[in-house]
Amino acid sequence: MAARIQIINGPNLNLLGKRQPDIYGHETLDDVAADCTALAADLGLDLQFYQSNHEGGIIDCIHAARDTCAGIVINPGAYTHTSVAILDALNTFEGFVIECHISNVHKRERFRHHSYVSLRADGVIAGFGTEGYQLALRRLATLVTG
Ligand code: CA2
């Protein structure tokens, strides 16, 4: 059976491709979901895609993944830099976790340099644009097939 992967996007990422293209590019979140769904089929992965502007929604999604998913790709948006609660939820998940940022957070304001999620992530991608989600999926495919 295909390993199931959950992609999670946090606050404001529903606006992808509609604002600040200089930072986040021109692809919409629907474009990202379509690209990732096509790649997942090639990699033999079963993909679920979720976005929420609410911390609790993201935490509920991580909890649901505990029993069903082998891996998570998460772009927690600004919660990356603030949310101990999302870190705690990820610490209850036993599969692989890849943290993905569209922009290079290390080239930006100092407050974006720290990530709570990185304390749990098995890998971190930043600054590869929306292509980063596909790189994360490729890495998960390697990890879950051992
Ligand atoms: O680079 C990333 O992917 C971020 O996770 C994006 C977050 C930011 O707070 C992190 O520091 C880095 C912000 C997401 C906002 O997304 C937008 C997309 C398009 C237009 C406006 C906001």
C-alpha cells in the first residue's frame, strides 16, 4: 500500500501567488497542490494537502496524521517562529517530518531565523521557492522506503 504523506500549510499561505510575488513567487497554493499530487503519483505516495490560518486546525491535522501518515511536510508560516504548541504536536508524531519554507528565512529579518519546528524536523528546506515542496516529497519518498 502507498505510504500516505500529509502536506500542511499555515497562515496566509492561501494567498500564495496573489500577493508579494517578489518573495513568494507566482504559483498559487492550488498550483503547488497540483504539482505535488502529480509528483506523489510518480513516487508512489498517497498525498493529502491541508491549509489553515488557525493554530488549532494545524494541530488537529498533525494529530489526525499520527494514525494514518508516514510523513509530514509542514510550512507553518509565521507559527514557525512562535508556536511551541505546533512543536509539541509534531513531537507526538512518529513518522518523518520535513519543514519547508518558500523564502530563505535566514536572509530575512532576525525573528525569522529561529524555528521551534526545526527542533523536531528531520530536514529543513528554505529558499527554493515553491519547488521546495517537491524536494521535500522526494526526500520523504527516500526516507519512507528505507
Ligand atoms: O518562507 C516561507 O515559506 C514562510 O514560512 C512564509 C511565512 C513567513 O512568516 C515565514 O517567516 C516564512 C509567511 C507566509 C505568508 O504567505 C504569503 C503568501 C503570499 C502572499 C502573502 C503572504
